[in-house]
Amino acid sequence: MQRILRFSGSIVTVLILLALSACYSGTRPPRIGTAAPDFTVHDSDRSVTLSQLKGQVVVLNFWATWCPPCIEEMPSLVEMQQRMKAKGVTVLAVSVDVDQSSYQRFLKDHNVNLLSVRDGDQKSNQLYGTFKFPETYIIDRNGVVRRKFIGAVDWTEPEVIDFLNKL
């Protein structure tokens, strides 16, 4: 019996180590500490150039209307933007939706009043190496990428608000 318990304990230890090594490879994610790649996106409503937002903290969020985690995080992203706008924090939500009508309907149905633009060609997210959504980059006032979030985030969490306040 002890041999079985030691064996199962060893398996658990190996699984934990494998899981941790998958989460952290010992290096920072690409782009952290470097200048954010600039881009311009034109859609039917507006044209947005990332570098025009220099001097603000930019929360660059790549998302899609067909992405359940994107839909989950959108209300907290909108709420955080409302709370932090006066402090110079701007959310730039870049949708990768190909279908313009789905994108427009989503913005209206979910009361998304953020700086949002649709990049149906997906050139901006490819520039950042983003292909799973949502993915968000925090860019400081000098245009340097400071943090990357993969997956849905509750943007109203005190730790997130504190981090943004310090930039």
C-alpha cells in the first residue's frame, strides 16, 4: 500500500511540475518591455492609429463577437474604462470579426461604448502574434508594452485597477 501511495504521490508531483513549466518558461512573454508595434485600422466607422494614443495608458484588447470569453469580459472592460478614463486610461478594443453587421449588432446589443474598431483582415492582431482571443496588452504612456493578459479578465479587480493606476 505504501508503495502505491508513494507512486501516486510521485505522479502528482510530476504533473504539478509539468503544469508549472507550461505556465512559465523562465522568460518574459514577447514584447514585454519593448515598444508596442504601431498600426492603423480603418473600418466603416473610423480610423484608429495606436501611436495617436501615446501619452495615455492603453489597454489594447483583441476580441471577437463569436468568442465566449470575449463576451464574458466585455462588461468589466467597459466598466473599467468608465472608471479610469479620467486618469488617462484608454481601452482600444480591436475586433477581428469579418462580418461587419455582427460586429455592429454586438456593440449595440451589449452597450459597448469603448474606442472599438473592426480589423476583419486581422493584420493588427497578427502583428502582435495574437491568434487566440481575448488577448490584451497594457501599454504605458511612453508606448512600451508592460503586461500581457491571455484569456478573459475581470477588469474591475482591485489588482488590475491598482496596476493601471501605477502606470
